[in-house]
Amino acid sequence: MTTIGYAYKSEDQGYLSSQLESLGKYGCDRIVLETDDQAKTTHPHVELEATLETMEAGDQLIIFELVCLGKSVIQLADFIAELDEKGVELIVLEKDEALKGLDNKVFTAMITNMAKMEKAIIRERTSRGLEEARRNGRIGGRPRISEETVERVQFLYHNNKYTLRQIAEECNISLGTAYKYTQESIK
């Protein structure tokens, strides 16, 4: 079993020192410091991802606080599921006073359940918003192309003058839309 500490470099040097001190006291076998510059990379946490690749079942990932991972609740639940799949345990050293007595497994299960709840809330709000929009006469998706354009697509297709790609470019529509209306005329 390997214990790997993970610290995220922030502008607050005092916070970084707190992370490193706490991870050192825990006795981590190795501490990984995330120093990537978000301006230079397409995504943050490059070191964390690389570390996870090397971790095996039974290993522990130690973090100072959940905020060090920089993830939303839903992203955090997905991250915990990824760790569980690998057999890696996440240990959070600093928790809110109300959560300090919780076992790490209970703590991570609580996060996973909160993420499920958040997904359900988002799904419900989205459904309600779409339904309200429909009631007000607004329909989502791409607007239907004009009948004139449909006729032109079908004419060009049936006269075998153009490929679907050329038709799409000529009519200023997507390739999928060109295909849809050429198939519609065949039926």
C-alpha cells in the first residue's frame, strides 16, 4: 500500500504550506504538487491525473481538503467512483466541524448521494424550463429550413449533379440536414 499526498499550488502560499505540513504529518510516502499553469494547459490537475494512472488497488490518495481537487459535487462524485473502481481510497484530512467524526467511506458515500441529488435537481429544472418554453410557443433545436431550400436540395440530389457534401455547401446547410431531406424525398 502506497500513500500519496496531493497538494494544489494556489496564490496563497500560507494555504500551500498548510497543505504540505498536514500531508507531511500524515506520513505520506510521496507528495505530488500540482503546479500546472491553466494558461499553458487545456485542463488543470495534470499531475493528479498522472498520479492516478500509477496508483493500484489498496493505495491511498491523501488530500488536505476537498477544495484542493477543484471539482464540483458532480465531478467529485465521478472522481470518487473512478477511485473506487481502481480500489484507491480517498482520505480527506481537514473536514468541516460537523463532518470530522465521519469515516472516510461514509463521507465519500455522502458526497456521491449529494451528487445524485444534484443531478436529479438539474434534470427536473431543465425539464420544467423546456416545458414552460413549449407552453410559451418556443421550441428548441435548430430551426427548420425553408421549403424552397428543401426543394433545392431534392432537385440537386435527384438530378445527380452534386454529392451530398456539395449540396450541403451549396445550400448552406449541414451534411446531416442534406442527408435528411434527400432521404425524405425517397420515402
